[in-house]
Amino acid sequence: MNITYRQEGDYLLPNLTLDPQPEGEIGVWGWRRKMYLKERRKDTYNALLMKGTLTQHLIDTNEAALDMMETLVKQMAASEGVTEDLKCRDQMAWVGRMNSICNRADEIVRAELIEV
């Protein structure tokens, strides 16, 4: 380990730099995961933070959650007969059913990816 120092008045301070963070969008699911880890899994949160892999973990979690949400919504809509035809015939029924599907998919993603 080679540490260099700089003079600040009477003190020698180490020249510390952070590792570059990965580029990408943390997104809403990444933020939810971060809050869950920070509040309920402090040991995991601190380990990821200290290793410098927290940001990448959050980006990966967000991508996986978005993919899972999209898949679940499509599958549930198909199995429950929520189609474009229903949307044309009765928009309010379609909106109500899609909201129900999205809420259930949200709960599944939260249980399987965020709060684990």
C-alpha cells in the first residue's frame, strides 16, 4: 500500500480518491432497495458501500425489477383478458383492471427483489 500525503498547514493529510462509480440510472426500484438496505439490512448496506459495489447493485436491481414488472404486467393482463379491445369498449374498466394488475405486480417485485 503506497499512500501519499500533502501538507495543509501543520498537518499531513492523505491523498485519498474514490473509485470511479458505474454509469447508469438507479431508478425508483434502486432507491427503494437502498432505503430497505439502509433501514433493515445495515450490515449488507455497509458491506456493499465499503466494497464500492452499492451503486452497481442498485442499478442491477432497478433493471431486474423493471424487467420483472413488464413481464408480470403482460402475463397478468393476458391471463385476465385485459386487452386493447376492452380498452376501446370500456376505458374505465380497463384502467381499473390495469391499476389492479400493476399494484399486484408491484407487490410481487417488492417481495422478491427489493425486500430480500
